Amino acid sequence: MSRSTFLRCLIAAGLLGTNICAAQPLTVRLQRWLSTASETGGACGAIEWSKVQVLGAAEQNGATTLNLATGFFNLGDTAVRDQAVRCLAAALPPSAGVQRLAIQIDGAPLPLSIQHPTAPSATASSAAPRGFRIVLNAAGGRLSDGTTAVEGMDGSANARTAMSMLHLLARPGAEVIPTRQSDTHTTAWAESASTYLQSQGVDDAVLTHGATAGERDTASRALYANSLNAQRLLTVDAGGPNRTLRIFYSPDGSNAATNREFALSLHENLLSALRQIHDATWNDGGVIACSACSIENRLAAMPAAFVEIGGGSTPAAASSRFQMAAGSAVARVMKPMASTADAAAAAISSPTPGSTLTGSSATFGWNAVSGATDYYLMVGDWVGGDTLSIGGVQTVFAFDAGTATSYPVTGLPTDGRTLHVRLFSCVSSTCTSTSGWVSNDATYTAYASAGVVATPAQITAPTPGSTLTSSTATFTWNAGTAVADYYLFVGKWAGDNSLFSADVAGLSSQQVTGLPSDGTLLYVRLWSYINGVWQSNDYTYTCANTVGPPVPASIVTPTPSSTLAGSSVSFTWSKGTTVARYWLQVGYWLGGDTLESKDEITATSDTVNGIPTDGRDIYVRIWSYINGNWQSTDAMFVASTLSGTPTKATITSPAASSVLNSGANTITWGGGIGVSAYYLFVGTTVGGSDVYSRNEGTALDDTVTLPANKTIFVRIWSYINGAYSASDVVYTTGN
């Protein structure tokens, strides 16, 4: 179906006129989505969709325009309306390349209540250059208590994903500044963005722009980026439609082309990463050029993008693997932007780039550049960085060399790590912190003292393997060797960070509160950043126990051994005791998983669809992950009999007693009710299988090569409620 037809169907999707799309599944998608949007959870589910009326839709030159009634303004502030537009965009069919979306109100362009204001003055007064600066924003303008429907879009998953990206993004040489922090001890935001920024001493002009509290909170993030003269603004939303990556950018203003390039690069790298760490079916929602989709994109004075990763209501976005992979993918996009090589800049010539230094001091020398009025030298643990982690302390190594062509640097580490050196040249009549400078990079290997080997940090207390004494523990570690940064995960299984996840650079200990008190195993992973690579050490502890011995979960509803009510059934199970994780299997035999096999993480209920309604037995197994081992309990149910009484299949073709040609013949069967699997025997004696024997699964036909001039006996077995029943037919074959 053409996109034009689809757009006509938008008008017809229960909002205007006659529904012309009833027989067209693609277009029914929007109607179905609108009718159930309030039930989907997340930010889309929280919107009052009854206030949205589509007056018309049009497509021209690849751009989609939706004309909405003025009731759209009653949804709330600009941040809420932007979210509604992104939700509408999700209901449009995907298209190759960039999809353009525009919103009108009563036929006129949507008036954006916050336009491009004059950016507050930059806080930095120094003319010294700085590295590539990214402002990283975790989407969402309102607090979440961790239990409401908006948690998936507006809760800790966004902040934790953004914070996991924070230092991964910094590694290519970007200075990454968050606009919002998460409280890693709870599932709620620690505070609003504007409150957090105020605590950082941000100018009031950044915090007071907007008609409502929500607008001020959201606008503050982009205006903060403007005030810092950042090179990129990236907004991260871990939620969005389930398993669908979408990236929005503004097609307006002087940054339109760079916005598009930025969005396309993010799309390519993130989609690849998501499909690798989950599966190849992660959906591609495309890149969408949309002015009305994000306040942040509209206000940014630099290239900006809004990323909906698509965690939705699933636990995917909460997993450490998801967060680290997403951060690494975005870092790959930023790396070529952060790295520099400029022919007009001076280049370091001594020590020889790529060589190993001879001690803790080195004098870096470079060629003179015609017209250069200043040189500036930085040494860091990553490309473009200006800090080195020494003894667990982040120390700044940034030096103004004036017009000299060399500069001595002392206090360098002696642990064999990789050192990144950037030399800036001021080749303009006036250089500021963001203009007039050009640069070149060089790398070196730090001198390694005798016996020094790069070693990741190790936890020293509490004693690994010990039992904790309360729900609070302080984890302490040594510095390791050649470690530039540390990151701490605490969770319920190896590599999990659901209990704590934070960058702990410059620290040697961290207190973690809110730990379980049920005797379960606790998994702690300490990351060390060494020479551009994250390395980790894992530890386990036993939590304090105030609840008694471990008990696995068990199915509570429906009542085990009962008859199910239909093809869609919600199964619930007890929490058990000391259970860290659940896995649900539903099938046709004990331990089977034909109907469902799903990691439920910490959920205690799930709905399984597609259950047969033919009276067969249904087996449900709930697994409980307890102290590093999976334990299970089983329940059996009887499927509803909406389809009739269980009945074995019979051969339907060829007709019984037929004379068949020798060679290939197709045998077909059917009429079975409640059959889980079929098995086909073909032989020259009753019940024999000397000609052919095969487990057919759920197939209803098979092709068999028959010998000539024989009596052929065919038996189809039907597996019903744990037992096989057979039906027979007899044929003869000619030459």
C-alpha cells in the first residue's frame, strides 16, 4: 500500500469520516495504536489521547504533514506535546533514509512556544582551548516514583543508560557533561534537571526560560549546552516503542545539515549494536526530521539529536550489557569528531611520537608555525583529554606554552600506560576557548618502572566471598596499575548493575545502600579503564539474611490443574525467598517451552498468548535463580475446549485404498484437535516403518518415495496429552 493511501487512512483511523482502511492491515495499525495508546504504559500511555484529533494528513516530496485540532494544546506543556508528536511518529510507517514529519494546528504551522532564545553568556572566560565537548541529557522532565506507568520512559533507565555512556563517550576525547544525575540507590530520579543544574551554579538565565515548570526543566538542558559552547547535544531516551530505535533531529536552522549527518551516524552504529547484543529483530524506526519532536533539538545552538533506543516496557534498557554497548556505539560516532589532524597546526616532533618515554618527565617539542601567537599542550588518558589518573586522583595536565616551541612536563605516570598528547596552535588574530585554535595529536607509552605491569583494580573489602552484615556495605579497592578510571556495578547476577551503577573515578571506596536482606548472592563487578580498554574483576558476597531459608517461586494463578479460560492467559507466581531472577516456560510437555520461554528478570506475572483451545494438557515451569543456581517448580493445566474435544488426526490424501504410482507421493493428514506433534510411519507391514519414518512436528504433509508393486501401510501418530494415538490407511503401488 502506498504512503499516500496510508495518510488517507490516518484521517480515517476512527477520528474522521469513514474508515477506508478496514481491509488493509498496515493502515489499521494507527487506528489500533490510537485506541490502545493509553494502555501501553510509558510516556505514550500517560498522554490524554482523547484530546488529539487528526483533521487531515498529506504527503509531498517525502514529507508527512499531520494537521491536528487545537485541542492538541490541552495536552500540557511543550515537553508533553513533544512527546505526543514522537508517539504519533511511531505510528507512521517506516521509510528508507530520512523521514520528514511536520505538525500543523488547524492548517497553520505549529507555533513553538519556546523558540531560539539568545544563549546565556558562556561561563568560561579563559581563551585556553579545550577538547571536544558533548552535553549528555537523560530525557524526561518529571520525577517518577519507580512504580507508575511513566517509569519506562521517565525513570532510572534513561539516567542509568546516560550515565553508563558518560565515560565511554569521554574516551574518544570528548569532555562529556551531564545535565541530570540519577540516584543509583533507587529507581527514581534524584532530582529534576533544573534543580541539579542549579546545584552546579548554572546561570539563572538557563533555568528560568519557559512558561511552565516542565518547560523550564526541559529547556534548561539545551540552554546549558549553549552556555558551555558545546559541540554536540545528545538526548538519550532508553524507552520508546518496544525494540524500535528512532532518532530525531531538527531540519531547521544553520545546523540542519550537520544535525542530519549526526543523526544518521548515530542510527547506523546504534542499530548495529542493539542487534548484536539482543537479536537481529531489533526494529529500525529510522531517522526522523521533525521540528516539533524535541525542545532540546529546537533550542540547541549546536548539532543535536534525540535518541529513542526502544527499551519500552521491557527490561532490556536496564541491563548493563545494553547500556555499555549503547555507550560504545555512540562513542564510535564521536571519535572522528573528537580526533584532530590539521595541516595548519604545529606537530610534536620530540620525543618521537609513538615512542616510550624514559621517565616521569618529558620535554615535548614541536615545529614553529607561521603566524602562531600561542601554543597549548594537553596530556591525558584518552585522545584529547587533559587529565591523568595518578594514584586514583584525576590530575590536570594542561599547559600554556606561549610562543615557545617546547614545554617540559613533570609528574607523568610510570606504569606503562598509553599517554595522549594534544598540541594546540593559535593561528588567528584572536583565539577564544572555542575558536581560532587548530591542533595535532601524538601518543606515547609511559615509562614503566621495573616490575610494573598494568593491572586492574581489585576489591579488598569486604572480603570477597564473605557474608555481609546488613543492607549497607562499603566496597573498597586498591588503585591497580595504569588505571585511568573506575566503574562499579552491584547486582543480582554476574555483570548485573540493577542495584548500583556509577562512575567512581578518583575514589577508592563506595558505600552502597538498599542491598537485599534475604541471604541471596550479591554480584559485584569493578571496572578499570586501562589503555583505552575497560577490564573488570568480579566478586560475590552473600547478603545478610533476615527472612529465612531460600524458597523457589511457584505458580499461583490460574490454580494449577484447572482448566484455562481461553487462548490468552496471565500467569502469576509467588516471589519466593532469596530469588534474584525468574524464567518462564510454557509448553505441551513437562519442561516444554513451545509456547513461551522468557527471561522475566524480576517480574512476577506474564501473559502468554496463542495457547491452544482444544483441551490438551499445558505445562508451565517457573525457574528461580537462587544463589547462583536455577531451581524450578512445575504446574499443569488443561487448555480450554473452545475448539472441541481432543481428536487424533487421520490421513486425508491420497484416499484410502488408492492405487499409487511408485516414486514420490505426497501424504496429507488433518482433522486433529489438541495434537501437539505428529509422527509418520510408512512400511510394507501393518504399523511398519521400513519405507519411511519421521517426526513431523506440527507439519500436516510430507513427500515419501514408495517402492513399486507393493502393499503400503501408512500410519499417522498424533501426540495428545502425553500419549500417541494412531490412524492407519492402506495403499497399493503399481510399476
